[in-house]
Amino acid sequence: MTPTQRQRQDAGPQTNIALYPHWQLIFDKYDVDSDGRISLTELQQMIRSDSYTRDIPEYTVQQILRRADEDANGYIEFPEFLKMTQHTETQGIMGRALNRYIRATVVRRRLTVDELDGKGDYEKEYSCYPPALCMILVSIIEIAAFLWDEISDGTSSVNGPAARVFIYNPHKRYEAWRFLTYMFVHVGVFHLVVNLFVQIMLGVPLEMVHGWWRVVIVYLAGVVAGSLGTSVSDPSVFLAGASGGVYALISAHLATICMNWAEMQFALYQLLIFLVLVVVDVGAAVYTRYVLLQESQIGYVAHLAGAIAGLLVGINVLRNLEVKSWEKKVWWASIILYTVLMLAAIIWNAAFPSYFPQSQ
């Protein structure tokens, strides 16, 4: 029995090695002399060399060096290595990072053909724990507001009690909550159903990968951007519906496609679907307003502003499975651009009251 085999046998049944075959491959790669242990000094030198640049990210290296050597003998034995990976896979200290970065490079050369290009890592991040309920809860609140108007006023118009309180009313811009709460008001069953369908179909998958709080930030950013953009472009327009948030979710998918292109399956097809939606929506808006010269009740500016906010905020808050140098530049550019646009819209609303209808 070789030292490596003996160390693996000593790991015992609780390590459940069979569940993590890729960790054996990784350990063997760095155990160059096959003595069943890895020197921390050698490991640090190897993974910082040019040939190992893409294997393990810098912050993960620091986690390895701090946590792996339990007996402080300067070496990582296989039981320590396996225990470290199991602990972090369940508690998220560094296991997920190791899986994303290492398995896509070290293991791809020795595992199945499906992993040769790293595709599918994004899909492996889908999880139902915790359950993706946030966008469903938002939808329930929207349904409740709609039913409140329907039952109280007998109609789903802007005259219902919920609509009067929540709708964006350009004459009541001083009631700042309206820039957000107009998302709860829908005029007609069709308007409600379309918004609910799209936000659930797009929001739930995002929640399963990125977490509910990231999706909420993107969604609300789109809602607020939609009302602010509409207030600047069409100062006298009332605004109802969650289209700003819905379009933020659509463009958030574009953000995650761009930032996780190498880890996603069918990324090109998803991008094409997004582009088709954008072209159709923008084309319909331009044709209706500038060719037919018709005033439509559809808030196209809210759609556009929500989509821009979803893209810029999505780049900042959604998970990026493998951060590349150029993506850091995109991250900074997007956060600066979003901040500038939001501040400009807020200042416009505050500094030029004569541009807007008189308050009621």
C-alpha cells in the first residue's frame, strides 16, 4: 500500500471519498512526489507560478493556507484536504469557489467530455434551498392590490383605493413612495397577468442561482429607474405596473450571461432571445410614437430605464462565477454610470419643479 493510498484509507468512511472523485485528482496534481502530503510552501509557489494562474484564485489560496493544515506540521495530508473540501462545500467558506475555479481547469482535462469547455457550471449553481419565493411573494402583493381595487371600486382602474395611494402621479411627486409603489397597480387583468408571468418566469431562475436579495435589488432598481426616467421624459404621465422591474429582470439575464458566458450552456441562444425581445419592444415603441404618431398608454421609457438599471445593477450585484480582469473594469464602469444616471434624474426632479405639473 502506497503512502497516498494509506492516507486515503485513514480518512475513514465519514469522508465519503467516492462522492468527491475530483478532489483526488486535484490532490494528486499537487502531490508531485506521491508521498501522500503537500507542502504548504510548495503549494503556494506552484499556484502562484505562471502555469497555475488559472487553477485557484488568490483569495482561495489564502483560505487554503490558513485553514487546511490542522496539525500545523507544514503539510496538507489527504484527510485534511478532504475534510477541508467537505466542510467548505457544505458551509460555503471556499468549497464552492474551488469547485468553480479548479474543477473547470484541473479536472476538465481528465473527466468527461461534457466538462472539456467548462460549460454547465452555471446550471450546477441552481438550488431550491432556500426556496425561490421572493418574486412569488411580490406577485401575491400585486394580486392583492389589484383585488382590493376590484372589490372596493368594482373596477381595476386608477380610481381604486390601492391605485389612488400607490400609483405614480406626476401631480404628487412629493409623495416619494409613489416612485416605487406604482409597481403594485395594474390596469386590467391582461396587464397584471403579463407582468406576473414574466417576472415569475425570469425572477425565480435568477433567485435559484443568485439569491433572493440580489434579485430584489435588481428588481427594485428597475422599478425606481422606470418612474424616474418617465418623470424626466414624460413629466405629465401617470405610471402603473411593474414593467420597470420586469425589464430589469430581463436585462439582468443579459448581465449574468455576459459575466458568466464561459460557465453557461446555450449562452448564445439566451443572448439572442434577449436581443429579439429588445428589438421588438423598442421597434414597436418607435413605430407607434414616431411613425403612426400615436400616444400610447404603454410606458416605453419605463421599460427602457428599467432595462438599463437591471443591466448596470445586475453586473454589480449578481454572482460572477469566475471574475476576469476585464470584468472588474466593467463592474466599475457600470456602478459609476448607474450612479450618475440616478443622481441626474433625482436632481432633475428636485431642481426643476416648473418642468413638472403643479402639485395637487
